[in-house]
Amino acid sequence: MARIIQYPHYLFVYKGGDSKRDEDGNWIESEPELELYSRCREENNGGRLVPMGGGEFGIYAPIIQCPKGTDGLKPNTAIVVANDAEGSDIRLSKVVVRSDKGQLHTRIWV
């Protein structure tokens, strides 16, 4: 009998990428790095509208479901969803439109 995995994918967020000064006072940009954020399940929703607040609506195609207790992500956070924990088999790379930490799971619209 086949076993169903509720969260078969891996959600990564970009961390870092801040500019810093070296010892001579010159600005140096650091490259943002992918950091594993949570297990997840990415589902394609076919381009629906989602309320953004203030009478505004955004269009999203995929929705990402994360386990209960996972914190939501701020809008415009750059994310990657991969099939593996190393982040090498990428399913999608987008920015967050909206997220909602619900009673049963956390939803992230991209």
C-alpha cells in the first residue's frame, strides 16, 4: 500500500544579502543564501485573485501549504520550493503575495 506524504516539498527563503562595510569603509554586497524554512506542499491554483487589503487584489497561481504552527511570511519575501531538502530540484521560485497562519495549517500565496 502506497504511503501518502502530506508535505512532500521543501520551502526555502532567501536570507542575508545585506550590504556591509569592510575595514576600509567600502560597501560590500553579500549574496543572499537559501535557508530551509519548512516542509510544504505546493499546489497550482490556476491564477486566482486574493484580497490584499484596502480594496486591492493580487493574482496568484500556486498556493503553498505548510504544517500547523509554521509562521507566515511577509509579502515580497523571495522563496523557493524544491523537491529535495538540499534545494537543488527546484519546483518554483517566486515572491510571497500573502500568507495566513490558520488553525490547521499555514497557507502562503505566491
